[in-house]
Amino acid sequence: MSKTLITAALPYANGPVHIGHMAGVYLPSDIYARFLRNKGQEVLFVSGTDEHGVPITIKAGKENKTPQEVVNENYETIAKSFWGLGISFDVFSRTTNETHFKTAQDFFTDLYQQDLFIEQETEQYYDEENKKFLADRYIIGTCPKCENSDAYGDQCENCGTTLSPLELKNPKSALSGNKPIKKKTTNWYLPLDKIQSEFLEEWINKQTHWKNQVLGQCKSWLKDELRPRAMTRDLNWGIPVPVKNAAGKVLYVWFEAPIGYISATKEKRPHDWESWWKGKDTNLVHFIGKDNIVFHCIIFPAMLHAHSEDYVLPQNVPANEFLNLEGNKISTSKNWAVWLHEYLEEFPEKQDELRYVLASIMPENKDSEFTWADYQARVNGELVAIFGNFVNRTMVLTHKYYDGVIPALPAKKLEQEITAAKEEICRLHKKMCDSLSAYKFRDALAAFMDSARVGNKFLADIEPWKLIKTDEEATQAAMAFAMDITQYLALACEPFLPFTHQKLSTQLNFIPLEHMITRFWNGECLFGNLNGGHKVGPSTLLYTKVEDVDIEKQKEKLAGIKTGFKMKEEIQFEDFGKMQIVVASITAANKVEKADKLLQITLDVAGTSRTVLSGIAMHHKPEDIIGKQVCYLANLAPRKMRGITSEGMILMAEDAEGNLVFVSPEKTINSGAEIA
């Protein structure tokens, strides 16, 4: 029997995950994994955090932390978010663990020993002030395609174009803000041009079953002709290049990150991982966003093909488009997002509500949009009013008329009505299963909800609450079939709404047998599993309405992000009174060694010298701030950083572009003057 290896793009561990990640990658991959497991197939669902690369070092510098501290914190937040929303990974690993280091280095070594890499000396951008070669993300400039002035050296986030640093116009260092110079360095390049002609061109053209936008992007890359791409970088955070004369160089994050799928498999299946990655009976499916198509459809397959051992290649890459938020692109740097960990805190016990809404608007073939008004409308108008309403009415009436014991289905009663409803649900059942097989998750969910609509219409047409006054047997038939539909929905909701599945199964006192689940998800439209005499459990509402006040809070939160203002927790005047804020004068300043963001500043406070460490080196040169008067929080507890004790804090303000400016008195005033 074939088995399916499902990978979900490794979330980058420089921050938490948001609804765009969920709708684009993790929800569709989870629905698909659950569907295949229910069909009885052998599935391995893997992912993990991507923990190397320049953005993490930049974030660590801003927060005065080590890169490892940053990724440790974010791994915990990301993992809890996924578990909290029911993402059913078989293993969720990380790229800073030992297994991954060894796997990635071994992979590089295999290609190196085949003499596949091109060892090449090139000119790369170098920051003279910081004495560092600049990795792609440390270089900012103008995109040659769309003229975005904040494009990175590897990609323009405005238009999505993949770039090389030398293509940028007006480049500047993200460390110092200075124009970088070009300096020679040696790196190892993967000859994608050669692999294109020998393998990629023919292989890509065979993937006619892929999504049009995925195949189109791949063919566009091939049409432009691939070029050798450096698989190593001059950095100190990452996996060391395992060859001689490579000190100070690490594996390019987009070389080693996809290998994280392999190392994660090794963790979960150490004894048979090769059967998943080298077995001819494995179907490999990558779930990604459209910005990762080139890496998963061209670079990673090129690497797998080039390895001396026969690795499986992706059978499908059902990449999704992007999810926007309230009329704007989701932006992690601008905090314009709905973060999953915050949603779980602010909407407790509403995990399936978010899963449902995101699956309803999943950006499968084009960008889609999340709004809080639409969230409320879909939860209240569909989950509550259709699915939840049908189940609640059925359960309440069964308890009211039959003390929670399902009545037997009398022969010939309501035969025409029941047959018609059953045929319609079976038609929808086929559509749901076919859609799931074809990665059309929105259509599959719509078919599920339409089945609940059939149930509601059946009850509304029959009106058992009236019928019971005139025809007891017909009422029994109506309620027996309504419970049949309820158990159908309990089975059908599992891939989409796993928390609801558990809740409803408990209410029904119904644990389906494995063979029943397998038959159901292989296309058999099952009814009659809850026979007459079966007693159901107490009835509780599956869902509750989302109130206007909850939606307004979320809109206000986003409005605060847009304006840059976010109200913190309210404090009392006594709390403010504890802070001693005074005017101080800067008498000396210099950069802290091995800390790109930190300045060591000496202050004069009414004749007393105080030392402060401040993360403003990206915004102010030491020589430019001597003599400046600043506002100084004097009684903040001392903190030791980089072996230096920082005594207090200088107050700064951040403008809309992220620049830090001093908060200073209107005119020169005596040092030590208190600010009240």
C-alpha cells in the first residue's frame, strides 16, 4: 500500500504565526492529513521551525538576545499555537537540533564529493564599519522590478520577485545604513543551469496535474534560464559548511531548511526513515505558500535529484496564494496580522470557528481576504445557525420526546422525504471526498455545510414538533433519520472541525469503528449506524454566537496597529509616581564590541555619571549624540548585558518608518531636572 509523506513549510522562528500562515499552509495540510488517515492510508505529517538566517540575527540584535534565545522562545509560541488549533503533526521539529545539523552537513558533503558544486570567488557586499560580509537580508535597496525602496537582497516583499543583492538599486547596509563596498569572497554554488538542462526541464513539464499558478511560475523560471546559486553564506549563525577552508561560512538557509523535512522524519522514524524518502511507494506532497514555490519546485527537487541516493520527488505541491487582512497585505514587520496565539487567548474554545472561517476563504487559486465582520457572519450565520442549529434541535427533540433514546425507524413512514434527503447528502458526500482528494478544500467544506442544510430543510419541512400531535410513527421516522444525519455530520466534520467532532461524538455517545471510518472516507455514504434503542448523551450547544463587542475589540486593536498606537494595561497614578524620569546630558558614547545594535552611553545626571546601554546604533552614530540632552529613567533596576551594567534607560520614540528618535526637553535645562 502506498504511503503519503506530507510536509508543511517550516515556519520561520523570528516571530509567532498568524492567520495567513494558517490559511495558506497549515490548515490545508492538516485537513489533507486527517482525510488520508481516515481513508486508512499510512501518513507521516512533518514540519518544524526554520531557525537560521539573517532575520533572526537582526531580531536578536534588536532585543539584545542571542539568536538561540530568540528561536527557543518562538518555537514554544509557534508549537503551542499549532497544537491549540488542532494541527495534527506527527512530528514538529526544529533546525537547530543535532539531527538536523548532521543531516544537512551529510547532504552537502554528498554533493560536494560528487564535485557538483562550483567553488567560485565573487565580489559581494561588505560593510566596512561593521567588518562583515552582508548576507542577502542585511542589504536593502530599490527593487528593479517594482521600484519598492525597501526590498531585501533576496526578495522584494512588495512584488514577490526573487532577487540577488547585486540587482538592487541604491543598496545600503541594514547594519550601519551605509553604502556597502564590494569585496571578494569564496562560496559554493549549485549549478542550477546544468541541472535544468539535464533534469528539471523535463521533470517540470511532466507535472501537468499541478495547480496552474504553480506550474506557471516554475515554467517562467525555466524560461528565464536558471543560474548557479550560492549554497553557502558568510555568516556566524547557521550550520557550518563541512569542508576545509570554510571558516566563517554556513549553509544557505534555503539549502538546509528543506532538509529539515528529512531530519524531522529521522526523528520520528529513525529505523525506517529511508522508506519514506527513498521508497518508490511514497507520495511526497509539499504544502507551501506561493512565495516558496521556487524553493520547493526547483531548488529542493534539484538537490534531491543530484544526491547520490535515490530520493523521492514531490508528487504534488498544492501551493496557495496569500490571505490579506482588512484590505491590506498581512505584514509581520508592521504587526498587521491576527496572531494565532493571541486569538487562542482572546477567543477561548473557539478553535474550530477560526478553522471554519479560514477554510471557507482559503486562498487556493487567488488571494483572499479575512475581515472580522466576515468572521462573525460566517460563525453566526453558518456554524451556529445551520450546523449547530440542526444538531441542537435534533438532540433537544430526541431528549424531549424519547428521553434521549433514538427511536426505531418505522417502515414506509416518510419514505419519499427520507430517500430524497439521503440521496442529496450522498451526492454531497461524493463531492466532499472528491474535492478533498483534489486539494479543493473550500469546495469540500461547502459540501459538508450543504449536508447540514439538507438536515435543517428536512426538519423544517416535516416539523416533527407539530407532527407528534397527529402521527407518532411519522415523528419517530423523522427523528430517527435526523439522528442519522447527525451521526453523518459527526463523521464528516472531523478533517475540518476536529474539536467539534470530539464534542459531537461525546454527545452522541458514538465511537465509530475503524472500518466504518475507512469506508466512509473512501466514498461510502453511511447511514443507520445509530440504531433504535441507542441512548445519546446530554445535549450542549456546539457553538455560541460571536458578539458585536468582541468584534469591535478586534477592529480597535487593528486600528491601533495602523496608527502605531496600542494601549497597554491601565496603571494607577501611584505606579507612574514610582518612576523617576530626569533630564540628563550625554557626555560620551561608543559602540559595544560584537553587538551591532548597542551603544554604551555615559550620562551626566546633576554631576553624577551613569552608564546606559541602548539599542540605537542603527539609528544614531556615537559622535553625533555627544552633548545631547535626553529624558532618562533613573530608577530602573540595573541590568547586565555583554558584561556591562546598564543603569537605567534613555526614553526614545519610534516613528512610522521605525526610526528611533530621542525624547528631549524643549530647551536646554539643568541636568538632573525632574520630569513630572
